[in-house]
Amino acid sequence: MDIHPAPAAKPRRKNMPAMAKRHKFWALLGILIFLLLNYPLLQICNHDTLMAGIPVLVLYLHGVWLVAIAGLYALANRLTSRE
């Protein structure tokens, strides 16, 4: 027989602080960019096929680069406009 009462559970926060959310978004975007520019996906595009006379790997790298810049720009604008 246990005479000590069980400790009360701590209530969980429903909303994360805004700064923690920002850090999560930045980290997630950084990891996504890193994965898109890493070996397995680069190897998929690394073959002798041309699209409009340009190698597919070059198009992939430029596409990821443009998407990364656009994503960072959109995220920065969204996060700074809320302040």
C-alpha cells in the first residue's frame, strides 16, 4: 500500500513561444535545403540527359537554389511581419 500521492501532471503548453517556432522553421528549412543538395538526390539528376540543351543536374541545382532563396525570403517576410 502506497501512502504517497502520485505527483500531479504538469499542464502542457498549447502554443509554443513565438521565438521557438521561428527557430524550428529556420532549422527545418535549412535541413530541407541540405537534404536537397546532398548525394542521393544529386546522383538521381546526374546523368547525360539534356533539357533544352542544359544538363539536368545543372537545372536541378539552379532550381533548388532558387527555391531555397524564395523560401528563405518568404519565411523572413512572414516572420518579421508578425512582430
